[in-house]
Amino acid sequence: MQSSPLAPASVTAEDEQALSRVFSAYTLTGTLWLLFGTAVGLLVAFKFGAPDFWAEKYLTFGRLRPIHTNSVFYGFATLMLIGAAYHVVARSCGTRLYSAKLAWLGLWLFNIAAVAGTVALSLGYNYGDLEYREWPWPIRLIFIAAVAVTGWNLLATMLHRASRDLYLSNWYIGAGVLWGSIIAIVAIIPIYQHGLGMMAISGYYMHNAVGMWFTPLALGLFYYAIPKVLNRPIYSYSLGVLAFWTNLMFYPLLGGHHFLFSPLPWWLQTAAVICSVAMIVPVFAGSANYLLTMRGRYHGRIESYPLAFLFIGVLCYLFGSTQGTLEALRSLQDLWHFTNFTVGHSHLTMYGFVTFAAWGAVYALLPLSTGKNPGRFGMATHFWLALVGMGMYVIALSIGGSVQGWDWIQHAPFIKSVTDMKTYYLWRGIGGMLMFVSHIVFAWNVWRMTFGKSGDAPSPIMEPEAESTP
Amino acid sequence: MKEMIKIIGGAALLYLVIVMLIAVLPAIDLSKTPAGPGVVPLTPLEAHGRQVFAANGCAYCHTQQVRPTPADANLGRPMSPGDFKYRTPVLAGSERTGPDLTNVGTTRGSDVWQYIHLYDPRAVEPDSIMPNFKFLFRVVDTVPEGETAVPLPPQFAPKHGHVIPTADAKALVAYLLSLKQTKIPGYSMNGAMGGTTSAAAPSTAGGTSAAGDTAQGASLYSSHCAACHQASGAGLPGAFPPLKGNAVVQDRDPTEHIHVVLNGLHGKAIDGVTYGGAMPPFAGLLNDADIAAIINHERTSWGNAAPTVTAADVKAVRDGKPVAAPTTPATAPAVASPTAAATPAAAEKSAYQFDAKRGDALYASTCAACHQASGEGLPGAFPPLKGNPAVLADDPAEHLSTILHGVHGKTINGQTYSSPMPPFGGQLDDEQVADIANHERTSWGNAARHVTPADVAKIRARK
């Protein structure tokens, strides 16, 4: 790494091909995990109405539920975001990928971890039902190795960049891989995880995995893909810098809001509430920056599906995070905590924000990398099915969760909160079905962008507007 | 290079500092939190059960976390840091799709109920959406020695054979039954351990006038009683007795009825059926007004038409005094009322509650050397207590007398035992003797009625 960053390795056509293959492979395997993880999710949703359906040992609800969350988190979302991140980092730094070999090694490690984790959970090896870190520790070690390899590769690529300045996307992606490593390592060390200590680490982990791993990667893709598609620069570099540092200051602390009213120290809980409110600063600064970059292109949002995906991603980032702030207030916790409202919230954020961001980035960037487009109809079908499905899912569980919470406050017999949810579980299932069908369409689109026959969609990059160049 | 170190290195370093301050250092400190009063480690069996619980993801639908919020006021006292000493993994949960389990060992304290519910939740709760855990059970043609078949209602039982729990199911049930909050001395919430419904619902008048609130009674019955006795009051044949048409419930004198709700019941024959499961006591869980509301619901529903009671009546029975309108308690031997409100020792009696853990520990240290932990004794040397007629007798006189005064050269089931049993009257007080006797009367398949320290005092005084 002694070579000067000011002297980038020149990018050859071979390098371009290697990068394109890496991007395609990450996207393809990520898509397979999406199909598998959401198929399991759909089955789990179905079990709410038919609890005796496939109640056998390896298919019981409590084993499938963590398989669903872990495979969409660490199989699907992680692979999709990192695949696109390789492309973004190499292109925005104007250099070749530091090592295609390391990228392939990372891909293998991520997939091995996800397969082994799925098998382990199905066999009943669950690390104490601690959300999003249920895989037994040896498997989480493989995941940590995968993140480390990826971080090394991405940071080394940035070191060889052509320009002096480091573009904003790389701030988020570069810091994100380091934060991700810290999170995973803190969560795996057992010495300070006894009783309440374990509870404190769980609160930290649950939200930092989301906020300091998935969020920075997705935001990094936004900063590259949105200006790219619109063919205009980002609205404000300084707003992006503000959002970056405030996100870092406020996000790490807010995990404690999962354990409000628990015996965790009151200062930790109060700090979590305050930081949840303070998150308004980075969320509004970030969202405003993206939306202002899109200003005057309302028409384009309908015309260009890559932009439509990114637009929904930004909106869900704004709404989902603001909703999270509200949920963290103690008065509203009384009503919503432990209810299905939180399940709706996690889908609004992990699906509406992170997943739509990943899809938007793939539709915007993969055709530029492979030279193949998806079909326009395929993209439209994917977009509307996913959007309507998610809307039904989130609305049903938000209303249902409120009803559930109200039943508890009324001290109705518990079973009432179960029977009252029936309708909402049904609508959630219908929404989930639409989402799953959209994923099959997405898989077809990915195939056309990689190995299949190119489709009829136009280039994801829009024509620049002559009159409004800032 | 410099800019990258400044931005990305700085961001990572700053994050590391924040993580140390808000996660790692607090966790190091919190891991040292000492155990609260009465908080004990799990037994190996219960710890095995906790593994089964985690492996099957029970914590994804069931919390074990009572908060100081209105919604949780009827679940027990709010968690205290000392509750977590032996809870690694914590299993606090994040969703309450099913009910909170913090006190399930108290509210669903019957192992029979737990087995039926695990085998098919809809056998006891028709609207439940919990999956069945039939894979934790085996179906056998003949019940092996030392195993007990789960008394399933016919429509939920397999067509052939008997259902017996596997080792995993037994461990899981042991773990569930161990989930009970301990009392914190000096801490009180509305007088009783744990909140009560009427305290939290402002619409209910507290104190003595709550008895007439039928909606309250129906709701309390539904959350505390219907799991076993069913919303229809019909119980589950062979597993849980019916309250509809039940003689005690219909009795004009409510003493026995109140007493059973307060103190629980075990091994009693009702209409010729002996029930294996134990009914847990509710005295520590509900206040007088709530218990009166439940009792009145039972006395006036499903065709039952007995006179209602007041919170004052419940208080009277709780304190061992006769209820307000004293109908002389029948001394009917068939009922064998453990209340016996007339005896002078009644106050002490109702204050006593059999604590299975205490009984188990005393038995282990005092009796198990000869009679064995399995209650089977040693053939030819020490007699079995399991199935022993003196232990099973409804009249505990001989059983208690043997513990107090010892025995020598007695023939039991045709076998004469030559080694003498020493008297324990000198080293154990009445309550300890009662604990041991109750342990013996309710273990290894034995199901005789509980005795009280007053019973022991009576036998002790006889000689």
C-alpha cells in the first residue's frame, strides 16, 4: 500500500470485466437469498393463520423466523449492497478494483456463513434467540472474516483513487465496513455478556447492525446512484457531510430504546430516547439532500424506474426513521412496544428503505457494468407489486399493532389481542405474497442484466436538462 | 491518503470510543449485577429446558419482561436488575404475539396443563395460534414404567396409543414452571405481589364493592382460569375439573370455594375423578376484590346459581376467619375440606403455602438417603413412598405420625422392614414436616391432598 494514491493504476478493459463479474455474482447470489428468505417469510406469515401447518421440528415457527431475518439481512441485503458498493467505489475513485480475488473470497465467505447459519438454526442451534445474532459463534466468525476481507478490499481500492478528494459515497461505504466489523466483534465477545450485560449488548447490536452497517452502505449507494441517474451533481456536499457526522454521533446510542422500561440503567434508556429524537438531524439532512437533487424531475420519477426505486427508498428512509423517533418516545412505547407495529416499522425501513435502495442501485448501475438492460415491463411489475405489497404489509401491521397495544392497556384477556389481529395478519400475508411475487420478477430482471438476453428498458441514465444545470 | 485517514479512520475511531462508552463498559459493569433476593440458579433440568426454549425460538413470540407501564400492570412486578443474574441468555424477547411468561410458573403452574398445551395448544385454548409441539412427545402403545401419559381430550389425542413427553418436553416444562418472580422484601405494589387488574383499571371500584362487577369477573376468569377450566366452565375431561355444576362452586357456604382459589388444590377427587394436575394458588397474584369477582362469575355462570360473595368474605378466608354469613361448615368427610375454618389453628393454616422447592430440598437432605430421590426406596431395606398406602391415605395421621415418631418392624405391602426409621419430631418443626409430607404426597405419581402445619401440630400433640 506504499504506492501513491495520486497515481492510480490505469483501468483496463480486463479490469472492467472483472469488476462487472464481481458485481453480477454478488447481485445474483443476493437475489437467490432474497427468494429463499422471503419464501420463508411468506411461510412464517402463513403460519399465523394455520399454526399446525408444517409444525414439524425443523420447520417450526420459532426456527424459521430467525432463518427469515438472518437470510434477508446477511444473505440478501449484505450481498446486494456490497456488490453495488464495489462498483461505486471503483468508479467514483476512477480506479480498478484492488483485488477481484479478495472480492470472490468475500463472496464465498458470506455465502458459506449464510448457508451454515440457516442449517444451524434449523437444527436448533440458536444463540439464545438474540435478534440478528442467532447464528452460533463459529459461523459469525466466518461472517466477520467476510466483512474484514471486504473492508480491506474496498479501502485499498479507495487508497488507489485517481482524484485527491474522497467522494461522499466512499465516506459512508468505507466507514460502514469498519463500523460493521466493530459491531460484529463487540457482539461476539462473551466476557461482558452475562444477564443484564447481555441485554445491554443486545440493545446495542440490534440497532447498530441496522444503523451502522446497512444504513451507511445504502446511503453510500444513494449518493452515487441518484446523481448518476439524474445526470446532475448532488445538491449539497455540506449537507451530506453534516448528515454523516451527526449520524455517527446519534445513531450508536439509540439501540437502548428496544429496552425502555427494562432494568437497564435509566441514563442509558434516556440517552437512547434523546438520540432517537436527535436522529431527525441526519435523517432530514440526508433526505432533503436526495430530494433536492431530484428537484424538478418529478416527471422523471415516473419515466425512469431506477429513479422510482431510489425515490421510494429515500421516502421510506425519511418516514421509517421519523417513525422510529416517535416509537422511541416513552409515551408511545407504552402503546407500541412488543406489538406488531414494530414488525411493520422494521419492514418499512429494512424493506422500504434498504431494499428499495439496493434495487434502485442495481437497476441504475448493473446495466452500466454489464451493458445489458432489464425489460421495462419487468421493472414496472417489480416496482408496483413490491410497493403495493409493502404498503399493505406496513399499514396492516401498524393498525393491528395499535389495536394489540390498546387491548393490553385495557387489560383485556390476552387471547383478545390474538383474535383481534386475525384480519391484520391476513392482510399482512396478502401484502407479503405480492412482495414475494415481485421478487421472482426481480430475479428475472437480474438474469436479463447479467447472463440472459438484454431487455428493452432504456439506459438508466436520464438525459441532462439543459436549462437547469446548477 | 491523509484525507482518507482523517475521514474514515476518524469515523471508525470515534465510533469505537462511543461503543466503549455506551455498550462495552456498561455491559462489563451490568454483568456483575448481583442476584436479587430469592433469585436462584436453574437446576440442570431447568437449564436443559431453557435450551429447548431457545432452540425452538419461543422468545420470538413470548417476552419475559414486565415493565412499569399500564399495559404490564397485571403481569407481575416490574423487572428488577437482580432478576437477571442467572439469565444468560436473557430471553427477554421483543414481541408479545403470545403472552408474557415472566410468571407462567405461577399462572399456569400445572405440568399437566403445560403438556397438553404443548402437545396441542388448541386443546386448552381454542383461539390459540401457537404451533403444536408434537415433536416433543412420543406415542407409545403401553406407558413405560415411571412415565405418565398426558391426559389429552379424545378429539386431540392420537387414535391409538398414549402420548408421553420426551426428555426435552419434561425439561421445557420444568423450565416454564420455574418462571416465577420472587418477592422483593419491602416492595409492594397494591399490597400484593404484582399489580392487580382493579388497581390499574380506574373504572373498577376497589375494595369491597367490586363483587358485583360481572364484566370484571368474566374478564378475570378468562385471563386466569379459562386456560384450564375453559370458557365454558366444562373443564377438560380427565385433566381439569368442571366448575359447571361443581359441588364446591354451588355450595351455599363459599368458604371451600374461596379457599381453593386462594390456596390451590391438588389430588382431589371430584365426582369420582382424581385429577393429576395441581391447581396453583392465586392468593399472591390477585387481590380480594378480584378473587371475589372471579368467584361470583363462577357461581353465576353456566347454569350455576349460588349466592355471591364479597371481597370481605375473601379477606376473611385469607385471614382464617369465618365468612360473614356463617353457615356451619359441613364436616363432610368426602370433601375433606382443608379449610376447617373452625379450628383455632386456622390462621396459621391459611398462612402456610406448600413450596415445592422447599419440600424437595428438605426431602433430599433428610429422607432421600434411605427412601431415594425416586421415592422407590431400596427393595428389602427401605420401603417405597411411591404408591405407599400410608402416604396416599386421605387421612394423613399415619403418614405424619411416622415422620414425627419413627416406625419399626412394620409390614408394608407384604414386606417386613427390619431397620428402624428414626423419629424426626425433634429436629423438624411443624412446617418442615408438612413440607416433607407434601413433597411425598405429590411426587412420583403420588397425588394425595396437602397437609398443613396445623395437621402436624395435631398429630404431634396426640402422643
